[in-house]
Amino acid sequence: MIRWFIHNPVAANLLMATLFFGGLITLLSNRIPLEFLPEFQEDRVNITTSLRGATPSSVEQGISIRIEEAIFDLDGIKKISTRSQEG
């Protein structure tokens, strides 16, 4: 195919021009939404806390459960899960 285009440069230029103008027409027709920063809704929130030298059970009792209780009755929350680890 490349060899054929080498021997037929007019065909190669015609193909390039067709693709260019087809892309330009598509861009200007506003059929495809063009967004540089599309809007999206995040369906997850991560909260990270640290307590140096603490055991997982003390992190859970001192931090995780309090955060769960504070956000439990907010609108839109379907599921709460926590993970407590050392430190």
C-alpha cells in the first residue's frame, strides 16, 4: 500500500485532504460535544487520618467510629466502610 502511494502521490494527497476536511466538517458541525474538562460526579469519598503509634482498635474507636457517626445521616450516603490500621 505504501509503495502504491509512492507511485501515486496525487492519490495520497487527495486522501490526506479528504481526511482533513472531513475532520474539519465534523468539528464544526457541533454533533460531537467538545469538552476539555468534562463534568463528572464522584460517587466515592475517601477520608484519610493518621494517629502515630496507635493500634488498629484504638484508631477505630478514636477516629473511624466518630467519623462514621458524624456522616451517617447526611443525604446521599448509601454505604459507609472503614479500614483501620496501625499508625
